[in-house]
Amino acid sequence: MITSASASPGRRWRSQGLAGGIVVLFAGIVISLAVGSRSIPLAETFDAFRAYDPGNNLHLVIRELRVPRTIVAVLTGLALGIAGGIMQAVTRNPLAEPGLLGINAGAALAVVLGVTVFGLQSMLHYVWFAFAGAGLAGIAVFILGQAHETGTNPVRLVLAGAGLSVVLAAMSGVMILNADPAVFDSFRNWVAGSVDGRGLDVTAVLAVCVTIGASLAMITARNLNTVALGEDLGRALGVDIRMTWLLSCLSVALLAGVATAGAGPIGFAGLVAPHIARKIVGSDYRWILPCSALFAANLLLFSDVIGRIIAPPSEIAAGIVAALIGGPFFVFVVRRFRMIRL
């Protein structure tokens, strides 16, 4: 349990927080389209959509490279933000998020297995491995953390997730290093959490799965408000705890799985965003989840932009930049919140 007071801002402040996140996201999208190893003037960026010229190299760069890359960053951030918010609610753990609890590592191992062993090349095929890997990793973490018997034990749960992440990441590394050189080369950026080089086929799968996962999350949002207070209180108030957990787990598996399949195992985005959302919109998960999605999308999008310009002409993967931002935040959360065993 977290011993920290949460503000309960009015609807006006919540709406302003949500609107602010949308405005920043649109600004980030424009910046993402215009900024890179070769900066493109804003007028030329807009012309790529208003008056597209196939013979203009700048228009081709924007339409063929930066548009898919931007969409992948936004959708991946949306997925991780919602998944992180759900996990913090159902586990009552401020450190819960897909990367720290091994969900992303499980999805990553399953994707590596599908590509290296079964020869799958299309995301439409190996995304199913990602869903299964995310789900199995989540089950393993809860069993190892014994959260199903003793209630939420934040420390034990995080330690179980961290240990499982290390083991699964090591297994993925062994498989990648022993794969064909072509497979190894294709996995280099993906493992680091890069959104570069993705095509419209990836964005289509991401869009469908994020829509389904987000819909499941919003269906459970009202019940999450009660579950976050404790299972006993939830039952006393008539909430179907099992159904809420089932829908929540399905949503997390879908969102974390497709995010990992599309952009690689990216950590900390799902940790940072819910905390920021909770500070702005209060403790109502009907507001926390959409705001977490927006803030995580902004974090990952701007991480990608920073990664393009921080060390030109090379690039740093968005997942690495997000980790550099989220790592200190993780330390802050550990020191800021006092957790007790129920």
C-alpha cells in the first residue's frame, strides 16, 4: 500500500490537464516530422501533406520514414502508459509497470523465439507470440511474488519482476547472438527500443491492438478505483474482483505485448506517466488512464526526437533516452513512497 495523499482536482483541472497533454502531443508530432539527422523547414513539412511531390526527397523522407516512425512512437507510448496505470492500480504498487515487472521481457523473448526459431517475419504473425509471452511473464511474476496469497507485497513483487526480467533478457540475448547475422542485425535496434525503420504494416497492427486494449482498460476503469483501495473493500462494494483482474490482465497483455513487438522492450514510460497523471487529475482511473496514455506518448515521442539530435549523425534509440529520463524518476519514487505489507 502507498502512504501518499492524492489530490482530487475538479473536472475543470482534469479537462485542462487532458487538453494540455493533447496540445503537447500535437506539437511533438510536428517536431518529430520536421527534426532529424536532416532538419526540414516547417513549411516544407506541411507541404509534404498539402502538396505532395513524389520527386521531392524531403517529402519522401517525411511520408515514408518519419510518419510511420512518429505513429509507432505515439501508439507505443499510449500502450505503455495505459498498461502502467492498470498495473499500478491492480497491484497497488507505485513501482509497477511492464518493464520493471518482466512483462516486456517476456514479450521480447517470445518475439525472439518466433523470429529465430519459427522464422516469422511479419509483425502480424509474431505479435501473437508477444501476447503469449507477456501473459505468461505476468503470471510468473505474480506466482513468484506470491501476490495472490498474501495480498500486494510491493517489494517482493518488484524483486520477482526484476529477477525474471534479467533471466528472460539473458535468454533473449543468447538466442539473438546465436542467430543468423541478418537476424542479429535486424534485432540490434529493436532490442534497444528503437522506433526507427518501422513500416505502415507495423502501425496498422499497433493501432488495432492499442484500440482493443485501451477499450478493455476503460471498461474496467471505474472498478479499478475500488480495486486500488483493496480487494476486501472491493468485494464489500459489490465489485467483481475476478472479472476486473481478468480484463485488466488481458488489457496489459495486449498493450505491453504489441508495444514490445512493435518497438522493442521499452521500460520506464509506463512508470513515469501514471505518476504525472495522478498528480494532475487525481485518483480517478477514468481520468488517470487516458492521461497516462498521453503523457507516455509524449515521453516516448520526445525521447525519439532527442535521440535523433543528441549525437548526430548517429541516433540513440528512444528506449535508451526514455530510460535515462525514467531511471532517476524510479529512484525518486523508491525514496519518496513508503510501502508496507498488507
